[in-house]
Amino acid sequence: MIIYNVTTRVSTAIAAAWEKWALEKHIPDLLATGCFTEVTMLQLLEIDDTEGPTFAIQCKAESKGLYNQYIEKFRPAFKQESFDLWGDQFISFRSLMKVVN
């Protein structure tokens, strides 16, 4: 099992709208790619959130091949949609993890 994690800090000005979009549109769209079996959104706690809240979206893929398929076929459009909607009001970093137990 592979977990593709995207951690995003959003500005306070867009936080409510971004969270609604992520839950109602972005996560269903991620699942619709067929690359992920489960997508979970979490909010980080006990961090400095004076500039806005930080969220992690964790996408579970059955294989590295399915993750690679997402990166090649779908990620560019998802990335562009985020910038088109939210501009410079967020910052993200990505990590890839393997489940070991």
C-alpha cells in the first residue's frame, strides 16, 4: 500500500471555502480517477495557525503503479485547478510513503 500525502496550509481568508471544495469536489474527483482506494482529509493540530489552518490529504493506492498513473495522467490537471481557484492563497508539499505493517 502506498500513501500519497499532500499537506496544505491555506490562508485564513479562503479556509472555509477551500475546506468545502476539498471535501465536496476535490476528494470525490481524486477517488474518481480510480487510482486511489481511499482518501482521508485531516487537519493538523497544535501548530501555529495564525496564517491559516493546515490540512493533510492522504490518498491510498494499492500499488506504486497506480500512484504513477495518477502522477502522469491526472496530477497536472488537479494542480492547475488548485491554482486557478486559489492562486497564491495556499502552499503545499507532497510526500510518498509505503505502509510497512
